[in-house]
Amino acid sequence: MQGYGDASLWDWSGALLNGAVVTLEIALAAYAIGLLLGLLGAIAKLSRVPPLQALATAYSTLIRAVPELLLIIILYYAGQTALNNLMRALDVSGAVEISGFAAAIAVLALVQGAYMTEVFRGAIVAIPRGQIEAADAFGFSRWKRFRHIIAPAMLPNALPGLSNLWLILVKDTALVSVVGFEELFFTAQQAAASTRNYFLFYAAAGALYLVMTLGSNAIFQRAERHVRRGQIQA
Amino acid sequence: MDFSWLSDPAYLGYLWEGFVNTLILVGLSGVCGFTLAVLVALAQVAGPKPLAWLSRGFTTVIRGTPLLVQLFFFYDGVGRLLPGIEGVQDSMLWPVLRDAFFYGALAFTISVGAYAGEVMRGAMASVPRGELEAAEAFGFGRVQILLRVWLPRAIQICLPTLTGEMILLLKSVPLVSTIAVMDLLQAANVVRNETFLVYEPLLLIAGIYVALTLVLTIVMRGVERSFPGVQPYRRILIPGRI
């Protein structure tokens, strides 16, 4: 039985590694979009435009109060329906199957963006006011002020939160298996069901996730050293 | 939006069962998980080296893998091996070991043990040594020092963070619907399958979760206020994790 189990792990190793690559791909894409959403959300929250503020606050508060799995299921169906309605409105015949890949990325990015809004908002608020005033005094444009003063000054504050969110995201990708998207955990479930060796394949999937999270941890530690260069170390 | 199905007592029954199970899961795993967390933290700050390593490894593995994978590992992986062990099926524990609810509670307990354990480890390490030495000087025994000085001081330091952990626990409960435990999400799934409504049941339980999160926050805020010397946390929600 054990020998059979080992052979099946070998048979499935290609599929599992493939799943791990897909997991990393959707995580990276969702992270990039989430960063953008979070930055926009933070800027909206800190802006002096009440409707923008309200919108960003509603977005980040509601998303963070609802369980991720529930959100992923709701957004997945909502996205599919919305796309179908759009296609019908544009007179494209037949229901379109929304690409699972795009849907998985969109849903995860929307969730990440809500948490990133809070991370960026906190990091920007923590910048000493004088630094921003100095940029204004030097006549920096808004973009230059953001690019040369705000962004580099907030990164050391934001990075611990961002690294935490990346780890959460890598683990959250497993949730899209519930709506039938084929990533690492979905593949592991298929392998487990077809070989009946549940223990082995779930342990193997866990090990692959662990490699990803520990690996990214090391990378983020380096990044943190990099953005904190020039700061006095405590 | 069609919410007429809410007048059907059968569906209300499912929702109520899901609601109660959600509360039981949070309460049970919260209490058991926190006990485990204290042990995990204690092993690292005061335990012998091998025990400290073991607990460090436990924390790393649990925090580095998705909760959903852990849930399936315990339920399908470990759960299916159990009947093969001699005598398990005849034991008194078998009705419990056959129940998906048990594996849900087990996975959550272990998860809380690892995440809250890491929080407690930091808090216990940051209790000033002088206070522990003072307790020793007053003739406190080791257990007394732990229960009357070290733990209360550590909880004082990290209680707001533990509040966040409780909210994260609440938000992980829907995962058990994947192993067919009747929680709120599973109740919504039953309604969806029978009424063919896609959104209404999901939106309803999303609303319930928002309310539950709010209530849990208020309850924990009360606990924080009644615990002497705690600085209440300003933010209501902290980042999620699965």
C-alpha cells in the first residue's frame, strides 16, 4: 500500500507542481492589482473629497467584515452574471463562460485591495508631516511629491503589512478551489480522490504551500532591509 | 431580490442550526485554542530546547499552510486512516471521530493555537523580568508566578491582538461547509440548491457575518475594558487570514 502510494505521488508530481505554478501566477497577479486598489483606496480615504472617502471606507470595511470564502463565492457568481449581462447587452449570442483564471485573480485582488487600503493608509499617515510640507515648500508637483517623498517614506512602514498580506494571499488562493478553479489544492484534491491516498496528497500540498510561504518570507526580509537602508537601526 | 423563502420554517431551521454551530465552533475552538496557545508560547519562552523547537516547528507549519488544506488533511487524510487502526471503531470516541464537526473544531483549535501562540509568545517574552523576580522574591511558586503574574501581564499586553484573532476565527468558520458541516454558509448552500436563488441566501449570511463581527468586537471590547490595564485597540477589524 505504501509503495503504491509513493508511486502515485511520483505520477502526480508534475500536475502538483503545475498547480503550484498556477497558484503563484494568480497570487502574483492578484497582488499587483491589489497593490493598485489599495493605493487608490488609501489616497481616496485620505483625500478631502467626502464621496471618495465614503466609498473607500465602505469598500475596506465591508470586505474586511465578511469571511473570505463567502466573498469569493459571491463575487465569483456576481462577476459571471455581470459579464453575461454585459455580453447580452452587447448582443453577443450565448452565455460566455468567464475565464476561471481571470475570475480567481479579480476576486482575490478585490479582497487584497481592501486590506491594502488600510496598510497604505496607516503607512502614509505615519509619515512626519514636515517631510510632506518640505516637498510642497520646494515646489514639487503632486506626482513628484508622491514619487520622491511619500512613496519612499511610507514603504518601510507599509512593508511588514504588505508581506503579511502576501502570505495571507498565497494561502487564500486555496479558497478558489472551492468554486472549481484548478490550482494547487484543487489538483491535490483530484489526486487524493483518484488514488484514495488522502493523507499523502494533502500533506504534499501543505508542504508545497509551506515552501512558497517560507521562500517569500526570506525575500520580504531582504526587501525590508533594502527599504530600511539609511535608517537608524534600533 | 426574493427573500420569500425566509417564511419557510425548514430553511429557517437550517439557518438557525448554522448560526448555533458557528457560535459553538467559535466558542469551543476559541477556548481550546487559547489553552493550546498558552502551552505553545510557554514551551518557547520557558521550555527545554527540544520542546521549544517542536513548538516553533508547529507554529511555522500551521501558519505557513492554508487552513483549508489543514481542514482536509485532518478530515480526509487523518480521518480516513483511523478506521484502519485496531480498536478505534469499537472505542467510545468513535462517534466523535466520525463526525465532520469534530474535525472542524480540531482544525480551528490547532490554528488558533499556532496564531495566538505566536502572539502570546511575544507578549510573555515582553513581560519585564523584574516583575517575575519580584514574585519569586515574595515566595511565589512556579505555577503561582505563571498564573498570577506572568499570564495576566502577558494577556494585558496582547489582549487587543487576541481580539483580532477571535474575529479571524469567526471569519474562518465558513470553511467547514466544504466538509459538509451545517454552518451558515452550508445552510445558504442548501437554500441555493433547492430554490435556485444565487445571491439572496449568500447576501443574507454576509449580512449576518457583518453583524456577528460587530457584536464580537463589542463583546471583546467589554472584556478589554474589564481587564485592568489594557489599552483598547482603536481599529475594529484587522487583516484576515486563512
